[in-house]
Amino acid sequence: MKPLLILLILLGSYCIAFPQSDLLVLKQRNQTIQTWIPGSFLSFQFSSMQWIQGYIKAVRNDSILLDMVILERVPNQFGFLRIDTAKMGLLKFHVNEIYGMPKRVFNNGILTNGALFQLGGGAYIFLNIFNSLIHKDPVFGNANLPGLSIAAGAFLIGEVLASTHKTYITLGKRYTMKTIHIANQGNRDVETKKGL
């Protein structure tokens, strides 16, 4: 019984002497979307619009120490793709320097990003022109013009959707990045403001 009690006392004193590191939290208004701790993989858009990825070494107050890596797909000796990792070194930055985060879930991506409209409109235009040339019909004749204009309109709608569709979220009013300080005195939030 005494060895178990001594072990619990030593373990408790170790936890008090060496508290956990701070947490990095992505919130949508007041709801937590994702959290990161040291050792987690983080991919984000820096304030210079450069995408950076790496493993978190430490989160201290409102600063993050990141071990930057580059993950690339390269072919091996048999021609199959594999993941290659290159370490780039340590980067220390402030939480306010994070501009954007990649979206985790793409809701109906093929419909909202305009790819389906572009594919359908472009394929119809190509086949219509190709068939008209093979059958020696006028390409812009009265019979072809309504179909071509509808297909061109669908393609343009796809282009507009593609230009407005983002694959990342921008930090600001709706999304915020916070660090949560974990200490013996209790928890406190260090909220960061984005000045865009």
C-alpha cells in the first residue's frame, strides 16, 4: 500500500511541477472547431499568403514554435507515388500572423466549385462543334445557336462559381484563432484580434 501511495504522490508532484503546454484553438464564433497541442500537424496560410505546414513544437502564451516540413508526392523506382518529407527548420510566429486555414470538409464541392458546370458546358460545346463539322452543318446556324448559347452560359456560371469558391477559411470576424493558457492558477483565454 505504501509503494502505491508514494507512486501517486510522485506522479502528482510531477504533474504539478511540469504543467501541460498551451493549446491552440480555432473557433467559429463561440464554438470550437479544432484544437492543436504540441506534436500536432498544422497547415495554415501565413500573413504573407504563403502556405506553411509543420509540426507544433510548443505553444507559449500567444506564440507558436513550428517545425516546418514540406510533404510532396514523388514517384519511386517503380513509378508509384509516395510521400516525401523535407524538414525546413523551426519557425516562431505570433497567432495574429495566421491569415487562413484550409477547410476540413468540402460540402458538395463539385456543385459549389463550378467544376460540374464547366465540364458539362465545355463538353457540350466541344461535341456540338465536332458533330457539326463532321456532318458539314453550319456551326453557328439557327438550329445550333440556342444549344451553344445555353452551354456557354453554363460554362460561364461554372467560371463564376470557381472564382468565388474558396478552399480555405479566412480568420477575422467569423473565425478566430486563440491560445488557451493552461497553468496551475486556472485557465485563461488569450484572445487574439485580427486587424485586417
